[in-house]
Amino acid sequence: MKRSELIRRILNEICDDYENVDQIILPHVEKNGGKLGFAVERSEIVRALAELVADGLASAYLLSGTEPCSIELQGMPPLDVVEENFETYFYITRKGMDFHLSDDTWWPFDEEGELRPNWDIGDFPPFG
């Protein structure tokens, strides 16, 4: 599996709730990347989310505490810098969930978050 594909699997982070890039997605992907021996850039996360949105596997939303509480955005919003008010969130689509659940053999971690013993880190090119 290529580095970009593993990072693209951030579907795991957005499959049970709306998540913001800087609050949840980036820290979780950075932590998992660290366990595999590589650093993840924010720009890689934004690029992966843009691909997921373009492929119909995820959607972007503006969330607020007033009605309407969530507004689905058309396409990928610009996220060049960290948001001040954390309004932009991502959530998996039905198509994305079907894809996510179709095969979990790619996921390198067990239920405790430890590297699976049968997952060969040598098969993963850190800069591929």
C-alpha cells in the first residue's frame, strides 16, 4: 500500500461523527503515521479529503450551534490555513461507508491501536 492510500483511509476517522481537520483528523492520522515511522503533513490530509469528496466517499459540512446546524457543502472548501472557529467538518457518505467496510485487511492496527503482528511494515514505502 502506498503512503497516499494509507493517508486517504482517513475514512476511519470520519465514519462515526462529523470531524474537523485540525481538531481530530490530523492528530489521529499523525499519531498512526508515527507508529508506522512517518510524519504526516496537514496538506496531505487536506489533499486526501479533497479526493474523498471528489469521489463521493465523504462530504464537507459547515456546522454551527444554530439552525440549520449542518449545511452540506458542494465540493471541497478551501482549507489552506487552520480555521479560527472550526466550522468545516467532514463525514463519510453511504458510498464511503460501503467502501470502508468492504475490506479491513489494509488497516495496520489491532483493536488496541497496536501494529498487527501480521502487517509487514516493510511492505509500506514511507515516502511512496
